[in-house]
Amino acid sequence: MIENYKIEKRILPLIPIRGIGIFPNTVIHFDIGREKSINALEEAMLEDSDIFLTIQKVADLDWPKEDDFYEVGVICKIKQMIKMPGDNIRVLVEGINRAKITSIIQTEPYFEVELDEYVYSYNFPLEDKLEAMVRLTLNSFEEYSSIFAKIAPDAVISLKEIQSPDKLADVVASYIYLKANQKQSLLEIFDPYERLEAINKILAREIKVLKIENEINELVRKQVSEFQKDYYLKEQMRAIQKELGEDEGVDFEVDEYMEKISKVRMPKEVKEKAEKEVNRLLKISPSSPEAGVIRTYVDWLLDLPWNKKTKDNTDLKKAREVLSEDHYGLEEVKERILEYLAVKNLNKNLKGPILCFVGPPGVGKTSVAKSIARAMNRKYVRISLGGVRDEAEIRGHRRTYIGAIPGRIISSIAKVKVNNPVFLLDEIDKLSTDFKGDPASALLEALDPEQNKTFTDHYIEAPFNLENVMFITTANTTSTIPRPLLDRMEVIEIAGYTDLEKKNIAEKYLIKKQLREHGLNEEIVKISGNAINEIIERYTRESGVRNLERSIGKVVRKAAVEIVENKKKSVSINRNNLKKYLGIPKYDYDLIYEEDQVGVVTGLAWTRVGGETLFVEVNTMKGEGKLQLTGQLGNVMKESAMAALSYIKAKAENFGIDYKIFKETDIHVHVPEGAIPKDGPSAGITIATAIISALTKKAVRKDVAMTGEITITGRVLPIGGVKEKLLAAKRAGIKKVVLCSKNKPDVSKIDPKIIRTIEIVYADRIDDVVKEAIIDTSRGMLK
């Protein structure tokens, strides 16, 4: 009966809706928050308030494309809009007519589509066949509404007044519990008779399911009644037993608890609290929920190690051996632990330190905490704080809540049964905050040596002494740790490993560990030193050694397959046959240019996986004195370029630059690898040198690299990540590196063996940098 529809062409904005559906002649509300949807809504409100809604095929998809929503939907009239918290908008719409997409006009900034709108018209009286289907639908719905309590009794009366079979089918469908795909199937049936027939089939099934559901509910109600009867009889039985003097169960339980409390050496106020709770058991029914809550609470008080501790290892030599046995490097961490043990020997009442290990992933922050516990002869406990957003996870829930338990600090200490463990709070920089509270604030008391003597958990509601606990936290960065929390911790920076350190770690620890785990030894599988160097340089790019260990594990597994399949007695892996085990190398370090270039300078950058060389390219062209910056640069880096240009303009005469050139020339600064975001002030002197080179047409030495912040007065300021940057310079074949003179202390911490092939020059002003880097064609280096 498609002939009963009049088709009209419409162009409307489109919103894909998720998890819900709408039919013509019905009203619904829904929330939108996606940018495209909001843009479409705003466009519709500017026109005639009509919008096209269609169901999204996959509800979880956040950014649907043209093929991700159905062609058939509903043209709706926007009735109301309400701004909700969190930038969401609640929209009330009324369905008007079905429509089908004929073409998509645009996808940005919102979907706009061309539609065929189907306007239904019917002849009255209805055909006999259609009239019969209408009556059958009304009868089925009346039976459905009598079973399904959520439908108002007036709904059936209002449905009987609807004359249009098309409207009746849509309104009935809106009352039935349907999934989104079922709603879409009904929406795509244009013939009212076929749609009513489909609805009748759904109603028949729903009526059958609801009857079964009611039978189950009735059965459950009977079982609950029987339970209440049993409870009443049991209570009567207890009363009779009490009259007969046979009620000794509760007294025996109370006596048992009192004996346990007397044996545990807990503080006086905690002991009184425990005894008070136990005595309450005598006043309430043993089977009441409150009795269970009291028993659980007293059990927690008894499980806590109020006065139990392990004896610290006082042998510094043995502690040093344990720390060195498990980890290579990390000298600052090891020295700090040995200092604590030494002072502990002299002062037995020394409080536990609060340490924070900060460094990139994979450098051993978490594993060294376990070694510290072994070196000190203490128990070890770890909790991960990544993603924790509820204060109750740290401090526990109050006992008024059903199923309440202590927070993770108290729970963990109860588990290890001593009050002086090494307690690792992993990933403290990943803490989150929401309406449930701020877990970082809850940690302030625990991580303050002056306050944690009386740490109070919400569940225990009694002070517990944490001053003997050695708290160690780990983080990848301190920038996301709240200032008050960071102030309470002693921060120890753990830098990324050099290639030499990685090689030592691999040879001393990782290869042996992987061979042991795979049932092999160093006689069967031999991995050469040059193979390890190749894995470090060309198969992994990281500050730590996690990927290095994975790569070694892969090599060992491939070797194991070779040994078992080919009956080999041993396998040797070297640089030449490494590709056979690990495939084509993943990385290749940037090398210096083959010749000196004009306007091209080598900078040095720090990344989470170590240092990198960073080439800055500058080109000039006729123009109006504009500065163009490309290469996906951040705001700080853009400001550095502006500061550099300002100084060069101010001192143009010193560099032999005609000031007119700034008015007649556009300057384009580009940092290659444009897909990678770049930011930070350390490229300031690099950009300045490149601009001076481009304007003076004098080349820059290919083997000179630099890093430092520039000011508009030409001063060179210090930067971070010096160690990683110098390693990157060494890999690239750089002979000379220019740094700020205030970075001398950072260079002094680096092993001289690592940077012996690099000449390090210190500069305080950009003029000094230019003299070291730019070549004067008439006199060699610019003087």
C-alpha cells in the first residue's frame, strides 16, 4: 500500500541516535553531547525546527560515518531544549513522518541529507482486511496492557480513538518493549497492514513471556513468605530455649571474642571499642544483619598488626649486595636506602621515609621497591593507584554502608600482618578525581610523617600507627601529582638508561632470566654483545628495558624452536643473523647531514623514550615580513621562535643583516616529521641560529648540535634532559654540542666515557652560539 503515501523532497540536518528509537506520531526525549549532533541541532533551530533522526547501527561508535546509520528514519519537530551539566543537551522531539535518505549532502560540520518524506493518507471506511487487523491489534494490546503494569489504563482508550491505521501501528509500537533493531525493522515497514501484522506477532510473544514472568514472580513471593514463616518459628524456638536456660551460644561466642581481644596487644582506646562492640552481641538477635556487621568489624580489629613488626636487617654490606644483585645502576636509590639503614642503627625510633621514584616506564621503579624490602628484611605490599577515583578506596567506607570494608592501606597491612612493611603506592601520578571525593587528599595524612601516627580509616574508626611503614611511590611525571602531596614526599629522579647501561643490564640480568624461564642456558643459546647492541639501537626505542626484555625473550623462543625442530645442540645469535629472529629493524636513528647547510640546524630534543635529534629548517622568500611556523609546533615552541626573531631584528646590525630584509622577506620555520607534536622552550637557540643562517646565507656546521632556551634579550637559559640529549647527539655522529653554562652540573653527573667523543661548548648568549655554529665563508667560523 505504498500508493497511500505522498512523497515530498526535504533537505534536513541529521542526528544519529544511539540505543533508542522513535516512531512518527510519538514524543521522546534524549541527550546529545557529540559535536556534530549539537551542530545539527543548532542548524535545525535556525530553520523550521525540523530534524531527521535515524538509529545508529553500532551504539558504541562515537564518530559515525555515512554507512554507520540506517537510511530510514523519522522527521521530527523539536519541541524543547534543555542545557544539562557536562555540555550535554536534552532534546524533546515529536515524530512527524517516516523518511528515507536519498543522498548525503555534507558530513561536516554536521550531517545534512536529502530525503523522501512519506506522508500517509487513507480512505475511510477502511478495507475489511485492514479493519480486521486494526481490531485484532487493539484486542492484543488490551491483553498486553492488562499484564504489563507499566502501561496506564487510559492508553487503551486513547488508542481506540485513533482512526488512521498508520498512526495506530506507530503508537502501539511505542508502548511495547522493543530493542533498537526491532524498532528499526518496524520503521522500515511502510505498509500499515504489514506493520500491524508484525506488531501482532510481537505482542503475542510478549504476552506469553509476561505470563511466564508473572508465574515466576508468584513463585518467588511464596518462597519469601515461607522464609518469613521459618524466621518467625526460629525466633519462637530461641525464646523457648532461653526460658529453659539452653541459650548459651551467644555467651560462648562473646567469651571467645573477649579472650582474643585480651591476647592482642592493641591500644587501650581500640581495646575498649572492641569490647563495647562485642558486648552489643548480647543485646541483639544472633541472626540479625547487625550481628553480622559487628562480627566482621571485630574480626578486622583483631586481624590488624597493632604491635607486630619484622626486625630490620642492620648489615649494610648484605643490603648493598642484595640491591646490586637485583638491579644495575639506580645508585641514588640504593644510597638512600643504605643511608636510612645506617641512621636506623643509630636511632631505633627513626620514622619511615616517604620516597617518590619518578622516571620513564621500564626503568625499574616498581621492581626496585621489592628489592628494597628484601634488602631490609621487610614484608612487601603493593597497591596500584592508576585510575583510582574514589576516596573510600584509600580510607574505606563507613560501617553504615552494607558490605563496607576498610580502605586499601589498612586492608593491605592486615594482609601482611606486620606494621612496618615496605608499602609501594604504584602510579601515584595516575590518580583521578570525581564526585566521590579526591583520593589524593586522602593520601595526605598517610604520607605525612608528622600525621600518619594516627591514621584513621573510616571503617576502623580508630587511629592506626603508620610511622614505621616505609612508603614508596612511583610516577612517570610529577606534573600531575597535587602540590601538597608532592611536598610530603622525597622525590628521587630515575633517568632513562644509556645504551651501555642497557647492554650491561641485558648481559647480567635479562638474558639469564629469559633463558631460565625457557628452560635453556648460556651454553645452549649464545647471544653476542653486538647482537645486544643491535637490538638496543634498532629494535627498541625506550628509556627503560621492557621492550629489550621482550625482544630477548622472542629471540630465545625462536632459538628454542630451532633447537627442538632441527635437533641442534646450540644456537648462536649475532648481528648478522639477528634479522632471522626479530625480522627487519624497526628504528633507525637520524644521522647528521653529509654537508653544511644554509638555514638548517641540528637541535636536540627530549622524549619519553629518550633523546632525539631535531632538525630545524628555515627558508626565506619575498613577502611582507611574515613569520610562518609549521611542523605541528606547540605554543611554547612558537613563542620561542617569536622571541628569537625579535632578538635578531633588534641586533640585525651585529649579525650583518640589513633591517630592510625583515619588511621585504617572509620567514618560514619548519621542523620535519610534521605528524609528531613538538613543544618546549629548548629549541629556542636552534631556531635563532637557523634564522640567522638563512638571512645571512651562511652555512651552519653539520656536526654541531645545540639545545637551550632563548630570551628576547639574547640570553641562553638552561634546559632539562641533558643526558638523553647528549646520547642522541652521540648516536647521530655530532662532534660538538652547545649548551647553556648553567647546565654544567647536569653534564658533570654523566659518565665521561659516554660523551668522550663530543666536545661540549657552553654559551650564555646567542652571539656565542652563532660563533660556534655558523661558518663565515671568508674566515671559517663566524667570529
